[in-house]
Amino acid sequence: MGWEERIECNRKKKSSVGAEWDQKLPEDWAFSLIKRYFNVTLGKMLQSVQLNETETEEYYLRSANLRWEGVDITDVRRMWFAPLEKKKLALQYGDLLVSEGGDAGRTSFWKDELSNCYIQNAINRVRARKKDSTRFLYYWLYLIKSIGYIDAVVSRITIAHLTAEKLERIPFIAPPVHVQQHIVAYLDKTCAAIDKAIATKQKQLEILNDLRMSIIHKAVTRGLDDSVELKDSRVEWLGRNPKYWITTQLKLVSTLQSGITLGKTYGGKLIERPYLRVANVQDGYLELEQIKTIFLSESEAKRTELCKGDVLMTEGGDLDKLGRGHMWDGQIPNCLHQNHIFAIRCNIEKFLPEYLTIITSSGYGRAYFEATGKRTTNLASTNSTKIRSFRIPLPPMAEQTAIIENLLIMQKQSDKLQENLYTQISTLKQYRKSLIHECVTGKRRITEDDVQGQL
């Protein structure tokens, strides 16, 4: 049985911990509980008004400020604290901040990023009783969070809560303090190098995506031939296009089909049909695992039935995804669509549906729908009028086909590079996790020589 299974076994049996582990850990290591080595303090409940003149308005951290890579202070709020509360809840360098709710157990190491800062009751502050390392505890919590142990012990009736009492009773592997310090120094240095490599790979992904978007934008606005004469399109965001291209509105080269309205009552004979909801139309793909059905009249079913080649657009969603089209390939026979999804049916003698999906995903398409979308607090929406009014830079059919084929080749090459980068990032993250596992459980013994060898 591995160490993870032993922890879970001890938790389920509610048995005392330590006896079995004393035989499995290095001789000078102990297996105990967090509360034996650290004090845990929950923050203050939100107070938006001053209750007496001794209270002052101070900065405080919320769970949203906590990241494994450090405390995010870009959005720090203020509330009222009494003198005794400030004395009790003041942060100092080396405090460990553990999320009590939401993503329970997410942890940050406090490095005095902000002076005179305190905590809300969505955060548990952990501070050593003696000289044990909160940084070592940080790595321990990272490990047991990553294997799902913390998620297994928090209350999940409504929202997960890692109360101070539950945090205190989480098992803790405790090496001697000087060993903790060696492990922390080694992991800080090694993990920083791994994180730097991951950041480099992620930057390469961003560059790859920017390059892909640049190639798509050039293809749908200027074509594949750099030598052709250009003209001003007189369309904002579109720029100059080949002189022989036409610029037209989407409504002139396609029809827009609206969908079924749920809850509507139909008379006469009803038939059952599958239909697509907004949840089925995702960014770049269709989620067809869960398809619902509806009973409706045959005439309404005929009016809202999807045809192969229809381009699906959602009425609302995240602003950066608004207006992106996904082509229906007839995966489900006799499938309909809800009224929050528009089906664009291209006039295939003039305009290919594959070409429309490319345009909507291009920088030009994104600029149009983001500028014309109606924004709310978290979401945005468009409508049939704005979709129909979308201006299309339209090359001849043969050139549309050539652009589609050219971009398909580019997409396959790009996808392969992207997959390789994702694999490398995943490998680095797994190595980081394995390294932490080996170090904090004593499977890899870290000495002063190991630390010095990194310098």
C-alpha cells in the first residue's frame, strides 16, 4: 500500500496516525497532524461599515487572491478592523494562506507583498508553533491537494469548506527542521527552473496561436497571392482586399434559420425530435454526448431542422467566443436547434460554409462580433440583424476552396506543434509533482550537499 492509500485508509478508519508510518519513514521523521506543529487561524467575517471609532479600514485578502504560485494583489479590497482583530489577523512573512472555501486547500506563501494586510474568513492562516517550515508545509499541501485528498475530506453538502478544525487534523509528515530547510531550498530552486521551462512552453503556445491567427487573417482578407492588386474595402477592421474580390453582407449570400422555442404549446399530431441546445455548441467543437428531445408539430420540426453544412452560431456567451461558427455535418439525423442558436445556410454556389467558419474565427470576425455584441456583467449577446449585417470579403469560389485547403494544411501542422507543446508541459508538471512527492515523503533524501550542488 502506497503512502497516499495509507493516508486515505487512516482517514476512513478514523484511527490514530503515526504508528504504522514510524516504520515507513526515515527514522528521524514523524507522521502526525498539522495542529501538532502549526497554529491555524480563520480570518474575519466581511464587515462593510464602521461600527465604532476605534476601527480602521484596512486591506484584506480573499480566497480569490490565493494562487499556488503566489498571492495575487491586483485586486485587494478593504474592510473595517478593530484593534484586537488587527493584532490577531495581521500577516507576517512566511505565513501560509489556505483557501477555506471554493477551491478548498489552494495555498499561497505570504512574502509581505502588501504592508498592513489581513484576511477574510474565506482564508485560514497557518503559522508555525516553533521553527517548523511553513514552506515545507506548502509543498506537503500541494501534494495532497493534487492527489485529491483535501477534496475528499472537505464538506460538500453545498460548497466545499476546509474549516480550521479540518485543516488542523490533516496528516502531516514532519522531518527534523534542518531537513525541512534542505528540502525547501532544493525544491524552491528546482521547481523554479521547472516553472520557468513551463512558462517558456506556454509562451511558445501563445506565439503559435498568434501566428495561426495572423495567417488566417491574411488569407481571408488578402488571399494567398501576395502579388495581387489591393483596394480599400471601406469596412472597419477589414482593411485592403484584392481588387477583384467583392464585399457583401452575409444576408445576401446565405439564409438565417431561427430555432424552436422551448415551452411552446403545439396543437394536433406531435412528433419527437432531437435538438441542439447552447450547451451542445462549444468553442471549436460540438458536444453531442447529451442530446435532449422535444415533442412538436411536424411543420415546426421541418422549419427548424438542421441540414448538413449549416453553420451554427450561439446567440450569447463569452465575448471572445461570440459569433464563432461551427459547421454541422449531419451527425444526428432529423436534428433541430433551439432558438438561442442560429443556423446559417450558405448559398453554396457563391459561398462555402467552411469559408464562413474561417472568417468568423479570424481576427476580422472577432473584431466585428466583439464590437457589435451587447455586453452584460459576465456575458455578451448578438442577434440575427447583426449576424445578417456581417460584411464578408468574398473571393471567387475556386479561391475560397484553395484558401480552405491551404489553411487546413496549416491547421494540421499547427495542431501537431501545439500537441507536442502540451505534452511537454504535462510532462514537466508531472515531473514537478513527482519530485515534490519524493522529497516531502522521504523517498528522496535531500542533504546540504544536494542544496549546495544547485548553486
